[in-house]
Amino acid sequence: MSSVTLFGLLAALLVGLGLYGLIVHPHPLRKILSFNLLGGGVFLLLGVVARRGAGAGLAGDPVPQALVITGLVVAFAGTALAVMLLLRLFQESGTASLRADALAGKDAKKVDR
Amino acid sequence: MSWAFTFDVALTALVLGVAIWTLSLRENFGAVVAFAVYGLTLTLVWLRLGAPDVALTEAAIGSGLTGALLLAAAARLRSTEAAIAAESPGGGVRVAAAVLSAIVAGGIVLAVLALPVPAPSLAPNAVADLAATGLGNAVTGVLMAYRAADTLLEKVVVLIAVIAVWSLADSRVWGGRPGPAHRAEPDGALAFLARRLPPLGIVAGVYIAWVGADMPGGAFPGGTIIAAMWLLTIMAGVKDTPPISSRGLRLALTVGPAVFLAVGLCGFFIADAFLAYPVAYAKPLIVLVEVGMVLTIAVSLGLLMAGPPERSGK
Amino acid sequence: MAMTAFLLVAACFVLVMVALGLTRILRGPGDADRMMAAQLMGTGGMGTLLLFAVATGASAAIDVALVLALLSVFASVAFVKGAAGTDAQDHKDDA
Amino acid sequence: MSLVLDIFSIVAICAGAFFFLAGTAGLLRFPDALTRLHALTKADNLGLGLVVLGLLPHVDGVLEGLKLVAIWAAVLLASAIVSQLIARVARRESEPQ
């Protein structure tokens, strides 16, 4: 087996692990974390495709590589927005739970800043 | 088995181990630390895959900046953990999630094993016109010329994310300063670090952005380092966050996309299409766009980290 | 070439060593211990990158190590600020 | 001359790797946070420093050598201060509430 195939299999496992964490972890921060872990697997898959497309004197196909760079920046922007939304939810309701009943229960004693 | 392959096997085992740690740790804080390490191990994988530009971006944004953002959030949300842990799904949901994840991962494994030989590649197309742009780094060539529209839109996405984060502010503090006020002992250790390290860091950031034209590097990792140095001085209390109503701040936020767009529109008249560079001026124009982008990336990433305004700007 | 093999083995060794240190993340007990494990992983990662760069001639890995050096400081400071709470101050050491 | 430099590199890198080993062993085996921090700083300062020293004869060009030294300098500065800050967190954690 070549190193590229090895990293391809790694990418598949990372996507699976991230998806599992995204479903199972109840805390929103852990969901964000799992989603980023999943994203790492997806980017790695693109990296494997880029490596296999090596040619024209380059170590990898630059188009998927550029895609990953763009993707990393957008993923950061999305993560930052998600984290700020979560912090605002916590500030407003005193809980970070995404459950409707948890929010309704806390609504009565809403924490004002 | 060659030494390089042995290294790759060890690296793969390490990435998998760290990923499982990230998911299995009970406390959020430890999980976030493990996630930052996960980004670091991925950086090594990117180098092994012959993608040093991606490795630089992953080290800067994927590991460093995301890690710091989540660390701060985990610390602020610590009190919520115990209550939410009680909401953990039961065994049935867990088994179903595991089966679903295994199916998805298995499908990707099959896809990886069935990748076509010879692999399709856009590398010859990307390299073909590289000489005309005067760039030596093919990835920068793709980002700035071959697929320039993607890069322009990405800048706009980041800008929209900044506006979305700002819109979470309480209306009483609109236009104020993001984040808490950090007070610091002027002679303290942290303030010392925040005065000594940024000069080195800013030189390194500008260097990495500058060599991106010909060697691995570029505006993203360069801008991220500058953003990190800026935030370091803020966290140490050496400098305060500027109020978001500041004119200079808003100028810095928009200068990158604005220059990019202006150069792109000029393409209609002096070249033959939107975002087309006239061959004689391609390199200077690309460098001009990159300079604007480094500034905008540094400021917008810094502001995304800092969050919505929390206190009045006076 | 013997030197290349030696450098790659050294890179592997350092990587495995600091990875073992990561079990501190699992065991804790405090946040400080977890951060120490991450700090060791950062420094070890830099060492691995540098050894790797010279072994394979991938000089870009040196730039990656430079980025890592600067960003890991930033993450560590964010940790200290986070662990100390939002109203933390940078006290002079009063011990 | 090249043989002498190679031997110098091998000795320095082995010594550096030893300090990473020592740092890990200390982090895992030492009894409390402050002693573990002590072990960690050895890996930071000496481990990386010796690896950099060993690699210096093999880099191509002065710029790369300068970058190696700059990385070590940044780590020295950062490690000295960050470990002090981590120690304060550790002390607060160990204090009875």
C-alpha cells in the first residue's frame, strides 16, 4: 500500500469519527469541534486527490490544494460565527443547551447583563 | 519498507489516536487542547502529501487560530457542561450513529480504493499560463489568477462573517469595542512578551506573505500571523481593541476586496474579461491585490476572534 | 543516504516521544497539565518539522515550523487568559 | 571536515532527542504540576535547541540557518514566559478552594 492510499483511508476514518461525534455529543461546542474534525477529513481527501494528480513538475495538483486553502479560511469564519452565536445564547439564557425545553425552562429566570 | 513509509504509518496512527482522544474526552477543555494537537498532526500530513502551502495555512488557521478561539469559548462555557452532559443520547442512538458513521466512512474507503488510474489532473492547465502571470508558485497562481473569482468571493464571505458576528452585539454597545477589557501589569511577564514577540512575528508574517508569489507561503498564513500578533498585544493589555465604528478599522476591513474588485473590473477594459490581468502588468497587479488582502485578512481574522462589541467605545 | 535515514529516524523518535506525552491530556488532572502536554507537542512538532525539512530537502517545512512557533505562543496565552477567567489580570508574581 | 560535521550533527541531534525523551518521561512520571513544568521546559529549550544546533551545518544558505535560529529564539522567549503563566494557573488549581 502506498502512503497516498494510507492517507486516503485515514481521511475516510476521520470523516466517520467526526460524524459520530457530531451526532452523539450533546454539548454544542463539542458539535462544533466534531464538525471541524470531520472537515479535516474532507480536506485531507482533497489533498489525496491533489497528490494523485501530481504532474507538470509539481508535487500535487494545485487546484484542489488552492480549494483546501480557501476551505480552511471559510471553515474558520463559520466556526467563529458558530462560537459567537453559542456564547450569545449562553449570555441570554444562561444555558448552552440546544433543547427547546431547556431554553423554555430557563426563560423565566432570564439572565440579563 | 522504507523509512519514509514507516514515518507515514506512525503519523497516521498518531492522527487517528488524537482524533479519537478529541471525541472521547469528557471535559470540553481537554477536548479542545486535543483538537489543536490534531491540527498540528494534520500539518505534518499535508507536508507528506506535497502540499506545503496547505500545511502553512493549516498550522496557522486550522490549528492555531481555531484552537485559541475554541479554548476561550470552552473556558467561558465551563459552567454549562454538567447540565448538558445529562442530555447524552442513549445506547440506541449511539449504535445508530455508529452504524451511520461506519457506512459513510466505508463508502469513502471504497471511493478512495476505486480512484481512477491515471488520476485526472488540472496541474498542466494551471501551469500552462503561470509564466504569463510572473508567479513561481502554482498554488498562488491558482488562487490569484486561474480561480481568482473563488478567492474574491471567499474574502466577501469572511467579511460577511465579521458583520454577522458584530450583529450579535447588544444594541446599547453598537459601535463599541469587542471583547472584555484586558488590564495588565505594565512590567508583567505577559506584557513583556507582547512587546518583544510581535516585531519578530510581523516580520515573519510579511515574509511568508511576500515569498508566496514564488515559494510556499501566501496571504492567508501571513495575514494569520499578523492577526495573532495583534491579538497577543490586546490580550496582554498593551493595546485595546479599536471600536468597530472606527473609520480606519472599516477601511482596513474593506481594502482587500475593494482593490481585488477594482483590479477585476479594470480587467474589462485593459484585458478582455472580468478578473483578467493584462500580461505586461500581471505580477505588479497581483502583488498589489495581495498586499491589500494581507491587511484585510489580518484585521478580519482578528475581529472574528475578538467577537461582537461588548462595551462602549468611549 | 545514511544522514537522511538518521534524520528521518530522529524525526520519528521525537514525534513518538511527544505523542506519548499526550497521554497527559487524558489524565490531566488539571488544565495546566493538559496545556503542558500541548506545549510539548508544539515544540516536538517543530523539532519533527525541522528534522523532516533537512532530511527531505522540503525547506518549506522550516517556514511551517516558524508559523507554528508563533501561533503556539498565541494559543498558550489564550489558554492562560481563558483558564484565569475573563477578568484576569497580569499580576506581577507575588510569590 | 564533512565527517566531523556529520558526527557533530548526530551527537547534537541525539542529545536533543534525549531531552525530548526526558521531557516526556518527566511529564508522565513527575508527581505534581510544577515539577512536570520543569521537565517540559527542558524539552522546549534544550531539546529543540540541540536539534537546531545539529541541523545548522546541513541547511542550504544563510537565510535558512537564520530562520532556524529565529525559531529557537522565539521558542526560548515564549517558553520562558508561557511556562511562568502556566505555573500561575497550576498554583491556583492546587490551592484549596
